[in-house]
Amino acid sequence: MRVFRFLRILSTIGRHGLDEFIVGRGSSVLRLGFRAAYFWADRSAPRGVRLRLALQELGPVFVKFGQLMSIRPDLIPTDITEELSKLQDSVPPFPAEQVVATLDRSYGKPYLEVFHAFDLTPVASASVAQVHFAELPDGREVAVKILRPGIGETIEQDTALLYGVAGLIERLHPLSDLLRAREVVYEFDKIIHDELDLLREASSMSTVRRNFAGSPILYVPDVHFDWCTRDVMVMERIDGIPVNDIEQIRAHGIDTATLGRNGVEIFFTQVFRDGFFHADMHPGNIFVARDGRYCGIDYGIMGSLPEVDKDCLAMIFIAFFKRDYKAVAVAHIEAGWVPADTRVEEFEGAIRAVCEPIFDKPLKDIYFGKLLLRLFEVGRRFRMDIQPQLVLLQKTLLQVEGLGRHLDPNLDLRTSAQPILERWMNDQVGPRGLWKRLRHEAPMWSKTIPQIPRLVHKILSDDAPGRIERALQGLEAAQRRQTNILLAIAIILGAMVIGLVLTSL
Ligand SMILES: Nc1ncnc2c1ncn2[C@@H]1O[C@H](COP(=O)(O)OP(=O)(O)O)[C@@H](O)[C@H]1O
Ligand SMILES: [Mg+2]
């Protein structure tokens, strides 16, 4: 079976004249072979178009792969990503019997014993899941997301085939080192597997709901965990205006410029305050409630950033806002994003060369997502190892900016983002940051502090001075100085800790 499908893929590659993706553009024997076997293939369309058509032909998993690749301009040339971003998963909905079968199997009883009412006509249908509206026994209206039956196996088989194709590319393509084909498939594999578990999506949704509880600008639907399984997710049904529908938004008296700013604020808050962000902010996943709050759905793809990357990113943004390229370069080095021996001036110069032309435009035409992308491109020349999470963030930022400008063509990212970043930086590095971190450590103190008298007693006990003296005699003067400094720091820190404990009691 798999062999046949693999052959089918090879034939699709041949028919669409995609040999250059597998064996490169040289005039190798292999390429000539491919060309001879598919001499009749029409190669007149640009390579991106041919690739898009081939992926569409191969089915939903390949379409999804193309869609995810379309947001990887760090890996794929832009003429191709532009074509890939046109891919639509236009899959027909799966039939009502399969909906019923999935529900009955998930709950272990007839679905109408679980739901008071269930509309078997889907509201939306995509390659991985489809959504239905229903009503719980207590009358609450819900949206029910159901995984496409058998999608797990299809994905399993198709990703295995993708690995096969990637293997071929690695073996045959002259630039295989640069293409990292298998790694690309591996990343896809991870993302699509996460999407196969709706409990995971439900948990992400409920985390963001908690993070934004009481927020005046974002509403996240409630997750009804009691009804959720891996294949079925039940959540509060929202009744919002699609964010693309500007006329309706205005008709409800909602100010679109404010909405644009709020979108930026939500994104930056998720990234910097929570380190956990919605990474699929296309308009289909965003609605606007009648009270002007955003409603975000579809938490299938999430990004997360560790503290050190957050620090670096915040510094980079703030430096960018001030056009301080040296600070941008230094932040990269300090965070370990580029090797420590990178020459700051050289790196700074390279960053300036790509960013300055962009900054020459009016602020409303500057896309910081693009700026980040350029920065990654420069970084790569300086041996920067770009984490997939950063790429996810960069691409989401572009989406957010696109959406923001759609709502308000004059949106200025700086005025919306800078206060959030500066507040966050102050929280991190100022006295408040110190206080926050000390408080974070507080549970440890309750264990350590009672030991202090015993430790002091031990140090001051009979033999201790002699031991210290003997040890000191063996030390070089320089080392002694160092010890003194360390000792002084330890004493100051100890005093601070004790002082803080006493004030917080
Ligand atoms: N909680 C909800 N309330 C109302 N409509 C919803 C809800 N969740 C999903 N939908 C509808 O279903 C569509 C697809 O849902 P989504 O979670 O984005 O699935 P997919 O992962 O297939 O994109 C949405 O665009 C929206 O129209
Ligand atoms: Mg969606």
C-alpha cells in the first residue's frame, strides 16, 4: 500500500515537473532521468504554482504541510511561500453518521443522552476537524469540535511518506545540508500531532482564558472539560462578528482603531507577560463581541518562550523602536542567540544595512514582523540558531500587524507595544523585579533560614577559625581578594534576604 502511495507521490512530482526540488537544478544524471521519464510534463508555470498544485492533488495532509511551510520564509524562498499561502483546505465535511459514531464512541452512550440538542450540519469543516453547534442538558449553548474520523492514521501514513520524500532530498539534492528537509518534516510532524489531541487544545484554551480572566479586551470561551475527550471538544458558543467584517463592527459602534491597538496589546501581553501565545491568529479564528472585546478561538497551535528569550526579544524591540542597532546586536550576544565571539560592530553593521531602509518608511508602513524576519536572516549569517518558537512568534506578529492595519491603516505598533514592553522590563530588572524574584524564592527561605544559627555556630565553633586560617594561608593574594568580595556579596545578600523577610512578615 505504502509503496503504491510513494510511487504516486513520485509520479505527481514528475508530472508537475518538481524534480528540481528533489535533485536540484544541476544537470545530474538523475535530473536528466526525471526529465526523460516525464518529458511531457508542463513546466511553464512558476515552481511555486507547480508545487501548490501538486500538494493540492496529494490531499489534506499535504495541503496542511504546504500551509505550514508557507509561514516559514526563514526556510523557503518567498516566491514559493507566496504561492503556498494560497492553499485552502477545501475538504468536504464528513457525513452525519460519522459525527454520531464519534460522539457515541467518545461518550460510551447515545449522543442525544449527552446533548439536549445537536445540529448535525457543521458550521465549519477543515482537514483535521469540524465544528457543530449543540445544547447541553442545562440549556447552555456550545460549539463542539470533532476530529475527522481516521485522520490520525491518514496523518501517520502521509507524514511517513513526507519523511520518505525528505530522505530522498537529503540523499539526492546537492544542497541537502542547507535544506534540512527531514528536520522540516519533523517540525510539521510535531505540530500536526499536537492538533490531533483536542484535550491539549482544550487545555491551552483554558490556560489563556485564565490568563485573561476579567480582561476588558479579550474574551476566551469557557471549556466544558466534562464533555471533552481526545476526539471531541465542547466549549461555550460565542456569538461574535468575524473580525474581517469591518462594516458590521462599525455598525455596532465599535471603534476599529481601538480594536487594532488592543490586538497588539493582547499579542504582546501573551508573549511577554505569559510566555504563552496563540500562534494561529488568522482572521478566521478571531471574532469581536458586541461589547468590543475580542473573542479568540482555535488554540490548536500555541507558542511558548522561555524567560531568556523573552528578555532578549524585549530588548530587541525596545532597541528597534529607538533605532539602536548596537543594542540589538548586543542583546543577541547576551542571550546566546549568536556565538559569544561574534564581533559586535560587524553584526551591528549588518543589522543596520537591512533595517535602516525599512525604517525610512512612514511608521504605518513598517512591519515589525518583517523586520524580525530580516533580523533572523542576518542572524543566520552570524551562525544564529533560530528556534522554531521564534519563527512562530515572528509569523504571528506579522498576522497581528496585518490584522491591526486592516482595522486601522494608521496603526503604529510602537505606541501600542512600547508601554507594555517597558512595563515588563521594569518588572524584570527594576526593584520590583528583584522583589518579585525574591518572593518567588520565599518558600525556600523557610527551609534555609532556621538553619542559619546552626551554620553560624558551626563556623564559629572551636576548630573553625584555625581551619579558615590554614586554608587562607594556602591561597594566593588575588584569590583571597576574590574570596573577600564573594564573602562581602554573600553578607550583603544575606542581609537583604533577612531584611526582606522581616518586612514581609
Ligand atoms: N466556540 C465557538 N463559538 C462559535 N463558533 C465557533 C466556536 N469554535 C469554532 N467555531 C466556528 O468554527 C470554525 C472553525 O473552528 P476552529 O476552532 O477555528 O477550527 P479549525 O482548527 O478547523 O480552524 C470557526 O471559524 C467558527 O466559525
Ligand atoms: Mg481555525
